[in-house]
Amino acid sequence: MTPGTLHTSGRSPRRRSLAPLVAAAAVVLGLAGCTLSSPDDRGDAPATGIETADPAAVGEVDEDLRGFYTQEVQWETCEGSFSCATIEVPLDYSDPGRSSVDIAAIRSDATGDAQGTVLVNPGGPGGSGFNIVKDSLDYVTSDRLREDYDILGFDPRGVNRSDGVECFTDAEQDAARQESYPVDVPEEELLALMTADAQEYADRCAERTGEMLGFVDTESAARDMDILRAVVSDEKLNYLGFSYGTQLGATYADLFPERVGRLVLDGAIDPSLSNEDVTLGQAGGFERAVRAYVADCQQGPECPYPGTVDDGVRRIQELFADVEREPMAAEDGRLVPVSTFVQGFILPLYDNGNWPTLTQAVTAALAGDPSSILYLADLSAERQPDGTYAGNSTAAFLAVNCLDYPMTSDPAQMRADEQELVAASPTFGRFLAYGGITCAPWKYPPVLGPAPLRAEGADPIVVIGTTGDPATPYEWSTALAEQLESGVHVTWQGEGHTAYGRSNDCILDLVDAYFIEGTVPADGTRC
């Protein structure tokens, strides 16, 4: 979703921020007990064959882009009961004839008479829209929505099945996640180690990805969405975006306000914030989440955090410090340094339904076995039991953010930022500091930057915020809704990241009525 880096351990530039955990959205939803789609419960065979865009959907486009909008798309049966296609988009929209990028798409046909298509994005950046449709469609969309709409998932440029960012091999990534920086070394030495790691990683990404590394920014991905809209013959885009997907959707709306149909932006990002402000907001969000988690745990009979909430949070901080001093060993022999430990700890905070899983994992770690925490970290990193990695969410996350956000790498400024982060989050703050080091040696400079998005002239856009959201704090949703000329703000009073599909009937019915009937909720609605 946003920049920010776990840096104190994990001696490699693959230090993970809190935000890329959203990239494993299907995994998180699976932990929450979602019903996974299967080939047996989808009814009729999917629509296949060659499709071309309706001329009305293409509309007026530049001649050098027309071939992309009018391309023939071959849809084939895939994943049992879905249809899949590869859609070609320009590498560089300023020079469309230069080269192209392949975008992987997956479609679930409407169970009734479709009134159009809803495009979905689970967040990240680096999250797989292909996987969210393939694995968790019944969780992130309702029966009513699937009856009235085809649901289209895609991997944005640079991500997973689409032409992707390539950095570390599986073996290199596995090794990096087990390494740690020495404790109690001079700051200059630590910064030198981090800078060297960042340079090595940037070099790998540039060498193995090629020129596409400079074209995975959010604006380019939003322009790709307009081609996706056209090739499924929708005159306007209907879109459901979660977390970073809200930034992608808002960027689309700002670029193509006249082509905005029904957009729902759930778990919103404030596009006007700098990298440093986004990281600071997340630090505070996760500190509130860990306190809420501890308070909830202490209501149960077997909570490993005795005493007050402050006592419980302090116990977690002490556990992190212990692991930082001496990394733990899991049952499979892998080392678990503090960066990987914190990564596994944070993942269940995205959904309060996963809090019992976290309690079990921490209880085991306190008894000397970090295997459950490592399992959660592996889910976040998309690591499979055989040591392979199913996706490239971390690499894509870094590549997109290095293009989207200018970041400071000045040591004095990063030290000052760290102090602010620790003040906002004594538990997680310092693990989010020094993120600018990662992008400093990047081959391609930022092409975007923080700016409010207006989408002047667009149809109403629904923006949803969750009061207890740790990853995209609630105030970001109010800010985005205010920036968008036609923004309509909806609140879910609950815990966890995002609302639709995991909250209550109020949110579910409101979003469905908006998509299906065009009923725009009242601005300021609270559920």
C-alpha cells in the first residue's frame, strides 16, 4: 500500500513494510474463514472465445493507442470455472509504439443477466487481482453482486502473472529473510550495511526486470485499467478497490472522470500525503491496533499478556527486543530474525477475526517455538512449503513505491523521522524507519508525487473508512472523500482493514445497492 520499511534486522534490502502485507489479501481473507471459490459451485461454463471492444466503449482515443483499445482478446477456460485472457497495454504511454506489456486477467461470469463488469483490485501495491478472484471471490463479493455483474480481476503491470518485476531468486529471498544486522553497532556502520544491501537489491531488480522497472508507476497502471474497461465493452468503469486499490481507482478517476461509472474505494489512502506522512500514519494505526488486540485478548481465559493493556503491549515490545538480540530457530531449521518475526506478528492485525491465531502464535513463541509466527510471515511473503514463492508482492511493492513517492535518504532527516515514528508507535515505529534507503539507489527516479485528486466531473464515488483500520487510518478516507469532487463518505465503526466483505449487512447492502441499482448512499452514512 504505502512506503515504509522494517529495517532493524533482516540484513537485506527486502525489509518489508507493514503495507505490503495487504498484497497477500487472499491469504489474510483465508485466515478469516472466507469461502474459497471452487470449480464446482460456479454453474454454467464460462464464456470463452475471441472478443473485441464495442466501438461505443472505445470512444475517442489517440490514434497511437487505438490498437490497444480495439485488440482482439482470446478468453479461455482456466482455473476450473473461470475465463482468462492476456491483454496487451503500452509499456510507455508517452510512446505507445515503443513496446508492450502483457496483463493477466481472470473473469467470473455473472450468474444472472450481467449489466456490466466490476473490476477489482485487492491492494498492495503488488497485490494480485487475479488471485483474489480465483481464490476469494465469494468473500470479497456478495451473491447479489455476482448475479448482476461479471467480476474481472487482473494483475497490474509488474505484478505476478502479468509481465512482472524480478529481483531476488527464491533462494536469495529465503536467505535474506533469515539474515539480521548486528545489534549495538555504530549508526554509521549500520547505515553502511543497509545502504550496501539496498544497492545490491536495486542492481538485481534493474538487471533482471529491464526497462519495465521504470514503468510500473500507479498512473500507468490506472491507464491500463481504461484499456481493460474497453476490451470488456463497458462504456464506463465499475470498480471495487481495496487499500492501495483506492489510490489506483482515484488516480483513474482523476485521469478519466468522464468514464467513471460506479466506483467503491474501501480502506482509502490519502494521495496528498508524502511518503513520510503515510508511514507515520500507519505507525499510529498499527499501535492502536495492537492495543485493541491486547485488550480483546485479556478478556479471554488464556491470554499471554497479563496485567493492564500497557503491561501487555510492553510484553510484546520485550519479545521483539529478545528476538532482535537473538534470532529464534523454527522447527524447520530456518532462523527467524526480528524483521521476519514482526512481519508475521503484523499480518493478523489486518483482521480482528485473526486475533486468536496471533495469540496462539505468540504463546508458542514465548515457549521457544516461533514456527507459527514464521508460518504467518511466510503467508505474507507468499512463500510456499517447498521454499518457492508464489508471487512477487515485495518486489512489486518496492518498485511501484520507488516511482510513486520521492523519499528522503538524508541520515539526519531519517533520524528525525524515526523519532516521530517511535513516538507514534513505541511497538512498531523503529521498524518502519529508514525506508528511503531502499529507493535511493533505484535505477529509475520517481515519476509521481503526493497530490490531491479531484476527478472533476466524475459520477459519485463511494469512499469507505473503517474507524479501527490499522493499515489505512480512518482519517485518510475522510481526506480522500473531501478531495474528490463527487466523493461520498461512508464509515464502518469496526476493527481491521477495509469493510466490504468482512463487516456487516449495513456496508454489504449499501455497496450492493450502489453497484446494482445505482443508489448513492448519503454522504456521512455510518454503519
